[in-house]
Amino acid sequence: MGIEQIYEEIRDRVGAQAAVSAPRTTAAPGIDVLPLRTPTLPPATHTGCYLAGDAREVIAIDPASPWPDEQDRLTAALPPARVVLIALTHHHGDHVGAATELARRTGAPIAAHPATAARLAGRVAVTRPLLDGEVLEAGGVRLRVLHTPGHAPGHLVFRDEATGATVAGDLVAGLGTILIDPGAGEGHMATYLASLERLLALGTGALLPAHGPIIADGPAKLREYLAHRRMREERVAAALTSTPTSLEALCAIAYADTPPMLAPIATRSLLAHLIKLAEDGRARAVQDRWQRT
């Protein structure tokens, strides 16, 4: 089951949620956000498209919605600015749904990490690679590209050189959670934790997430995420015994505090933690069951 299918299952479990159009607002100096309705993971109903620059030129980050009315809202929000680049944080559908249409309307190239471009082949034509450490400039804003894999292999964040504000994609969330799904070579827990630690070490100001409100104290949120994931890892480790146990039984113990409707997410997160524990020599798989080492 891919990540979009997991999102769909969760939406089916929690029921359809009413989502109203949200206005364009300022997220940080020189960076605005236009939340676009997307088929994303509840409780979120929008993905933020960040617009970095000024009235002369902007970089559009994660033009997200696959729906024509929201794509029209995005286009209407841009003039008189000129889109010089469409940048993607990663390849998931709730981040790239309007990329092709915005490129058609503006003529701007679509840019992403090579790993993202490979996963979008046949869906979205990425014409410019984005590599760790390079700087993008538009309308007086300079954004440092940082490769932060873990949620997705090609995940990028964009840190403003002047303020430290970081367009965070799905590295963190202002609403809901970040799924680390190890299926199909997608998510990897140890890599994700390393990306959180890297951004914390490099320094950040506010975090501008794809889902939910701006996180004013970026470092505090990164520390909170690291502490939470490490707490969950220890709960998973404590649930293991010398007897091989199914994912369902382990999930009932290690994620006892998680609402049943989120079981698909909990099970995938559990597997991500188990893989990390195995890499650390603390767990092992026995066919489709797991035990401590």
C-alpha cells in the first residue's frame, strides 16, 4: 500500500471533512503562503504553496492541488508577480498536484531533487535538478536548498538565508503527523531522525510546514519531534519479546494511545521503527513477525 492509498484509507475512516478555501498570507519576510485544498492526510485538508520573492518574481514551492478551482486560485494569487521557478519538496501527490498546470500557465521550469524526479517520471516533468547546498534567488529572497530525506528519499527544505525561516515540506507538520512509511523504498526512520538533527544543528528560525500553521519556534519543534520518535522507539522495543509477534499485536501495545482510526498510519510507523531497531541490532524479523534479539 502506497502513501496515497494510506491517506485515502484514513480519509475513509474519519469521514469526509469540509475544507474551505484559505487566503494568501505572509509566512515570513518575503515568503507568503497560499493553502490549497488537497487530498492529504487528515486532520489536514490543505497543503501550503509557498511563494518566495516579491512583485517582480517569485519561486512557487509545492503547488499542490490537483483540482482546477484551486489551481485557478493559485494563478490568481500570483499576478503581478512572475513565477521564475516551481520547486518541489518531494514527490507525494498532495505536494505536486498543480505543478504541471502551473508550469504550463507560467512557462516556469519544475525543479526537484533527482530522487524526486525519478519518482515523478511519467507524472510530472522535472527539468531542473536541485542539489543539497545550492541557493535559489527570487525577488530579493535567497533560499538555501537542504536535502532532508527520511519521509521521502528526495525530500528538500528551503531555508531563507536572511531570517532562517525554513519551508519545511513534510519534515514537520503544524497539524497532524508525519508518516514514515518504509514501503517501496519510501520512508526510513533513522534517515528521518538524522534529517531532523541536521536541521537543528544547522539552525533554523520559524518552520513553515506544508500542513497547518507556522511554527514560530522551529528548534523547539525539532527537539519535540526527536523526543517523540525516540519515546515511540522505546515503546516498540519494550513490546518485543523472545517470541515472534505480529505487527497487529505489537501495534496494539506500542500504539495503545493512538486512536483506532489511525491504525494504518500506526502500523506503517511501527514497521519503520522495527526496521531501525533491527539496523541497531535490537530486533529481528522472523518471516512476517518480529522479536527482540
